[in-house]
Amino acid sequence: QVERFFEWIVNNATTFVVIVITLACIISIITIFLGTIGRIGLIRGTAEAEGGSESLIFGQLFSESMPYFWRVFGLSLLAGLPFFIVILAVILLAAVFAVGMSQGSDASTLGIFGLLPIIIGCFCILIPVGWVIGLIVHQSERAIVLEDSPVLPSLSRGWDIFRSNLGPIIVMAIILAVITLVVGFVIAIPILIVVVPAFIAFAAGDGQNWNPILFAVVCICLYAPVSWVVNGIAIAYAESAWTLTYMRLTRKPDSNDMI
């Protein structure tokens, strides 16, 4: 059956590529929309709860989040565009050298080996830079939602808050990163408990008995909703923590604080 499936892909390559690209685009659009609206809703919900709201209505939060969608999406696009350009340029260069290698070009072989240190260096630079930009974007998103700021002024606002409160923001980022890693590890434990023995049993049977793999797939499908819920709670906690941090850092001292 697997062989027939791959034969169908080979015989219908254009149709298969169109289907895959269409599904990928649809899933990406839905994911981006729900992820952006979800972040905005968490920011607004946290601010309302902190302001003393006794109940949060999902429909109301959703409708109130819509006016901020394009600004928050534009902010994410603007922040991620430089990384996309750099990664795309590296991939294109690697592809050009790989094609040259396949044609027996010695210059392309030397070029791709010379490109490896550049790729490693780029990623070593992009990781810390991306982390810092992510922290600035966290503050900028809250400037858009809580202060109704446009995209470019929100970036300036996020940078000012990050620069003025470097210590507290980095400490909060480290705390939330540790919590996220712990939660991710806890979520992965049941999957490892099922998958590792299944692959050991499959290998011990010389690949003839697929029952362990099928059992593992069924268990993972049943466990997936649980992992999504737990991961969603962790994301909601982190986003709420960032919102509360922003509100504390930008709160103007009142007369009681001055006394």
C-alpha cells in the first residue's frame, strides 16, 4: 500500500504539489489568524481582569480583539522579515552551490564548504538577536493593544521600555523560558514512554510487526488534545505574565505611591 501511494505521488506529482501547497497555505492562514487573535485576547483579558472585571466573555474579547489584528500581524511581519530575508539568502546560496556540486564543479564544492561557517555564524548571531527582538515585540504588542498605538510607534515604545527596564525584563524572560521548558519536558514524557518502547519492539521484530508503531500512533492521537490543553495553559500563563509585567513597568505612580 505504501508503494502504491508513492507511485500515485510520482504519477500525479503536479496534483500532489498543488494539494500540499493549498493545505499548507490554508493551515498557515488559520494558524496565524487564531494565534494573533489569541494573543490579543489574552492581553485584553489580563488587563480587564487586573482592572477588576469579574467575568470575561469570549465573544466580547474576540470582537474587541479584531480592530488590533492587522497592527499586531504587521508588527510580527515587520519583526520577522529581516530573519526571513537572511535565511532565504543562505538557502538560495546553498542551493546554487549544491546544483554546481551535482554538475561536478570544484568551485561549487569549495563554495559550499566555505558557506558552512557563514551559516553557523549567522545562526549563532540570529538566535540572541531574535531573542532580544522577541522581548521588544512582546512590549510593542502590548503598546498596540493597551495604548492603541500604531505599528512603528509601538516598536519605538517597546524599545524604550526594554531599554529602561532591561534587568526586570530579562529576569522575567528567563523565568518564563524555564517554566516553558519544564512544561514542554513534562508534556513530552508520556510520548517518550510510548514511542521509545514501540520503536524498540519494531526493531526487535526486524520491521515485520507494525502493531507497536500503530499502538504508539493511536496513543499519541489520544494524548494530543491533552498536550494541546496543557500547552495552551502554559502559553496563556506566559502571555498574561508579560501583560502584567508591562502594566507594572508602565504604571504611573499615583499620589499614594509618592507618599
